Amino acid sequence: MKPLFIVNPRSGGGRSGRALEALLDVARSSLGEIDASFTERPRHATELAREAAEAGREVVVAVGGDGSIHEVANGLLQARERGATKTSLGIIGQGTGGDFRKALGLEHRLDRYLAAIAGGVARPIDVGRFAYTTHDGREAESYFINILSVGMGGLVDTYVAQTTKAFGGTVAYFAASARAMVDSQLARLAITARAPSVEGPGLDKKPGETRELEVDSRMLAICNGQFFGSGMHVAPMADAFDGQFEVVSLGDAPKLKFALTSSRIYSGKHIGAPEVIHFPCDRIQIDLENENAE
């Protein structure tokens, strides 16, 4: 079957929609005949990807930002749960952040994306699965392939969605981060984490051993990739292919000091700061002990 391109025409502030026909023409010249579907609402990409995998598509390509890639990956993983395991994910980054393609080492050029897809060599990647409680009290599950953040990161994503992208992703995320820092509340987290099943540097626990700790933090990230927030290098040590996650907490510093630490996150120099906690794991449970910090 032909590759299916799932396109978010609103990604990157609408750039995908405006350049769509030219992009698809270039893709056809590189890949041959393709099909294209366009998202119309949140989570639509997940539905389209799941249906495509269950119909036997060998390649599904997410055309959009990190959110679109996340949705398409979730659709393919849901299909895998039902036995449709033959579909590979391709990406063409068109969004605000572009963080996941950095984890893959892909240069942000259309010809490089298409060359990776045309090469036809699928590479397995680590995936996280998580269960959570929604704001309205429902129990839910999902997957992530880049970074799952707890606390201030959710506020940042909410504010980015409300912000113009006219000045680029970095500016949008910086403005959203500043606003989220003002609005954020310190959370007390009860954490139980299992050491990875693989040996590696930086491990202070034997594979399979657990650690329990309480952490006060404004933001904690469970990292498969290294980047989020349009270039924030939150986990320089993360490797999406090594069988483990890197957990990074930015700590409980007062807001002014927190801002100084956070400003170093673009270079990765926040790692090693006294208030920053980091450890690897392959399984983690996080419980919020002060409900007012939701």
C-alpha cells in the first residue's frame, strides 16, 4: 500500500497548510505515489494512524509538529495492541518546536526527512506508556516517545497553544515558560522508580531495584529524548534507543532562582545544579501529595 501522510495543516502557525501542495509534490517525486489525510480536530491524527495501521499500511508519515508526531505514534501503538505490528512511523517536521527530530539526529530539511523515509530502514525506538488521572477524575492511558513532563511543563504547553507562533517556536515557548513560572505552584511528589534492566553509566542501583523518594518540584520530566520546549536541552544524557528513561527534576528553588536555573536549560548546564535531581529508570510511579498544586 502507498505511504499515508497525516498532515496537520495548522502546525507551525499554519505554515504546513500554506506549503502543503508543494510539500506533497516534492514527496511524490521522492517516494512515488502517496496518500494524504488532513487532521480536523484534536486526536484526529491518532484515529487516522490507528485505522491506517489496521488496514495494513506499511508506512505512516506524521507531517506537523511534536504534537502531531505524538498523536500519530499513539495511533500506531494502539494498533499494535490489536495485532497490527507492521507499520513504521515516518516524520516530516513542520511544527513549532521540532524537538523529537533532534532526538533522532534528523536535520530540519525536507530532503533529509524524505531520504530517511525512502531508505526504508526502520529503527526500533523506546516508547513510554503511562496511566494518569484526568482533570475531571477519569482514569486514562497514553504513550509518549519523547518527553513526559509533570507540573509546569503542562502549563507551558497550554500557554503555547494560546500564543501566536508568528515570532517562532523559541519565542513562543520562552514567553509561555515565563508566564507558567509566575503561575506555577510547588508540588510535593512521592516517587517510586525502578532501576533500568540494562547496565550503564550513572546507575547507583542494580537493575530491577527500586528507590523511593519525596521531591518538591515545580517541574519534573521523564525523558526518552533530550529536548523539549523548542530546544530546551533538559536531558543531555538521554538516548531514545538505550532502554531507559532519564528523570530530571528542576527542584524547589524560589521562583527567581528557579528562573536562573531554567535559563540554563537551553545549554544543558542546569544538570549539576544543587537543586536539580537526576536519575535513570525504566518504570516510575508519581503521586501528588498536595492536591492544591494541580
